[in-house]
Amino acid sequence: MTMLNVAGLSKSFGSRRAVGDVAFSVERSEVFGLLGPNGAGKSTTLSLISGLLKPEPGAVQIEGLDMALQPGKAKGKLGVVPQEPAVYKELTARQNLKFFGELNDLRGENLDRAIASVLEVVGLTDRADEKVGNYSGGMQRRLNIAIGIVHSPALVIMDEPTVGVDPQSRRHILDTVKKLRDRGTSVIYTSHYVEEVEELCDRVAIMDHGRLIALGTIADLLSEAGEYHELLITLGNQSLPEAATLLAIPGVREAFVREGSARVLTSNAEQVLPLVFTALVQSNCPVTEIKIKKPNLETLFLKLTGKALRDN
């Protein structure tokens, strides 16, 4: 069953086209990753899906409800977990959930059951009656998720939910996403952590310059990365090689240089590695560390956008 259908989604701000003709669907119980470098159009796309912005043109349907024609009912099917926690720190977690639950028309025993359920899902039952101001940043993010799902939405948007959290809270959040999927909820998940996307997402869409440039399962996308390996090179001083110098090496397919490091894509790491090392030393760029990464989602992201997922 299709939970979300996006067709021909476009949005401009003056002369700048932020999103252009984006189309995809999200199925029931699917975790759908939406990735892209800064300025790619991800935030605008999420705002269009959630009804904060109106498409020009395009259509958004959530469980068959058109966001333009039935905005109230469509939004009622949606939960949003923003990147920055939207919580009242002077209230307890339970009071926060009661407030937001009532905004979603929950009352009485139904509200109490919903609060108890989401507190258990995010692992905050034992801290439910403590003021949120005493929570760690990770706990506040977990409460943020509970607020977004207290009304049992069919579709949840999670925008960078693990940024800056401690490892325990990060694990709680990832497990929460899996619990939501297992109970039939669909999730749109954005993250700069490739291992999270590969662990959680059934399908992934990559955006750049306002358009979808790749869409498919993890296996499909990785097959597009081909046989490329990535050489991750840490440099020992501030001198940087020219990317053209690395691209001139036989067997190098792509090269990216940034402060203190270089990244090289190649189909033959064993042959290319000593040549790259020699070129860097000759360019007065001493090497302190080299790592070889097999093709993964970040390799494809780098290949398609020219940027590393975590450099956004």
C-alpha cells in the first residue's frame, strides 16, 4: 500500500528553482532515505510534503489524501520530527506529550494510552515526569520523536534525528525507527551518516540541484557505484595537491581535495595506491594515513554530487 505519492513536485523562490519535477512514492512499512548536499532541495521537498509550502506545480498525497484538496486530513496522517528539538523544557515529558497529543485531537484514556506507548518506544518511561530541561540533548531528541508519533501517524518525517547525540541515544533512535517500520509506519529519513542510511533504509533517493539524480534500493544504488574503491588520504601539512595532479594518474576515475585530506575513486586500488602516494610526496604533501574503502552508499554519493555525505 502506498503511503506517500509525490508527483511533479516543483518550487521556486523568485528566479531560483529550489525543487524541480521531483516524483517518488513511499510504501507502507518502508523507511525511505532522502539524501543530498546542502542546497540540494531536501528541506524544501520536506516542507512541500508536510504542507508548509505549496508546490508550483505538483501534488502530494498521503494515504490517498491530497494535501492541496484535503490539507487537514492529510496532515493528520503525518508526523514531523524536526532537526532541532521542538519541546517545552519547563514541562515534563508527559506534559509535553499531553499538550501535543491534544493538538492532534487525542483525549482522555486514548491520550493516556498513546503517551504510555510512545514513552516506551523511545525509552523514556522512567523519566516521563521529570522536567525536560534536565534531559540530555539525546533524550530531548528522543522526546522530539515521541511528540512526532504520539498520534500514530501513517507517515513520519525525521530530519537528521541523530545529530549531536550520545551513542546510547543514537542507538535508541535507530531502534525506534525500526519499531515504527515493524508496526506499519512509513518513515522518510534524512541523515549525513551513511551507516545509518544503509542500516535503516529500504530505498534511498539522492537529490542535487533540486532534482532526483538516483533512486532505488541500497543494492541497486551500490551496483551503480560499480567496482570503484575509495582511497581516503590524510595529509600531514597544509599543502594541498591539485585535483588535476591526482586525476592524471592512470586508473584514477575521480579525485576530490579539501583541507587536510584527499579522496580518490579507482577501480584498481592496489595498482593506483603507490602512484598516488608518490604523486603526493612529489607535490610536498606528506601522507600521514591512507584508508581503502570498498564501494558503499557514500562512494556513490561522492561520485554523483562531488561532495562527501558528512561534509554537508
